[in-house]
Amino acid sequence: MAEPPVPILMYHAVATDPNDATRVLSVSPEAFARQMEIVAESGCTPVRTADLAARWRDGRPLPARPVLITFDDGYEGVHRHALPVLAKHGYPATVFVSTGWIRGAYDTGGGLDTMLDWDQVRELAAADVEIGGHTHTHPQLDQLDDSALRHELIHSREIVTDEVGTAPVSLAYPFGYSSRRVREAARESGYGQALAVNNALARRRQGPYALTRLTVRRATTAEEFERLVQGRAIARDFARDRALTKGYALVRRARQVRRKVSRSRV
């Protein structure tokens, strides 16, 4: 019998008054609290990214109706607003931090809104939240040369290890972009699994370095969210996103070709 697919929810900011840069991909604290109630009402069992990948890798069965709750970038509202709700329900989660955006010694100033600081990251880790990697400066990894790619992956992993005390084993690709070269670099850098986007349910056959996620945004209604965790009507709900993604993929491929041609002429 085939294993059922798993919804991996992708959040970003949780904020009452997000700025323009994060508004679309933010959710209000009230919406997040209601969404976690829906998870409970649906009988789902939240698991961390590393736990899902390990069970699929080892062939161990998953808990009943598994779901993953993930956050990208490292916004301060994850600690302020999301953590108390997760703790109330006893839910694990995964936060993928861009180390150059976290407030502290490595801050490059690139954060899009108020970001976590390292004390808050450590508090999240102590509260059953897996801390994953999200590179250092949040670039489009498949657009980097080999040296810059490996620096982004390795440097950020070293920083998380130093600050949190354990090496991150899960990675989320910034913007969801990867390639065979990027996935191989992620494996060689020490990550055991990595998440993309694609707005589809995750399946074991995708492989550990191309697991897909579902975007939760400010416009996501309670009814839409319930369909996400139940794995229903995914293609319909994300039809517009997929059309835009395909269009932008063509643009990005054209840019890559132009860059290769330019380098060959130098």
C-alpha cells in the first residue's frame, strides 16, 4: 500500500502589522492560533522535518495524519506569537534561519522585517523547535557559482552550530529554488534533507532533497487552510501560483543561458 502524502506547511512572518515586504507571506497571530486549532480538530500529528525524513529514510511508519509546521527566514514574530501557540498544543515545528538576517554578530542587515536574535533562536530550540538552515544571505542558490554556493551552505551551518550547539540537519532552499548541483552541494555540506516549495504535498518518492511544501499566506482563509492539512483541492487552490512559477522559471532559465554565453565570451 502506498504511503499517503504529507502536507508541509510553509510560514514566514507571524505579525499583527507586517511591513510591505513581508505582508503577503505573513499571517496574523489570530489567524495562526485558529490554524493550529484546525490542525488539532483535523486529528493531525505535527512532526519536525528531521523526524519525517528519518522515518522515510529508515522505513519506519509515520504517526497518524502527519503534518509539518515550518517557518522560513527567522522573523521575530515566530518567537513572540507562534511559539506560545505551539507550546499550548504541544506541537513541534521547524524554523529555517538565514544566519545573516538574525540579529547579532553575523547580521548583514538584509532582514526584511524585525528578525529573531540568537537568544530567541536558542529558546525556540529548547522548546522542541528544530532549527534548520536557510543559507546566510538568502540568495537564489542555483544562480551562484560553486564557491559561493558552498560558502552559503557551510558558513550558515557553522554559525547555527556555534550559536545553538547542534548542527542543523534540515535545509530550506531560499525562494524554493534548487537544481541537481544545489541538491548535491546540500548533501555534501552535511544536510540530510531539504525542502523546496512547489505548493504540492510531500511524498517519499520525491527524495530527501526535493520535498515540497504548501504556502500559508495572509490571504489563506480558514476553509483553505483546512483543505491544506487534509490534502484536498491542492491543485485548484494553487493553480495561479503554479502558472506564475512556470512563467518565472522560463525567465530564470533565459537569464542563466545569457550568463553562460557572457562568461564564454570573456
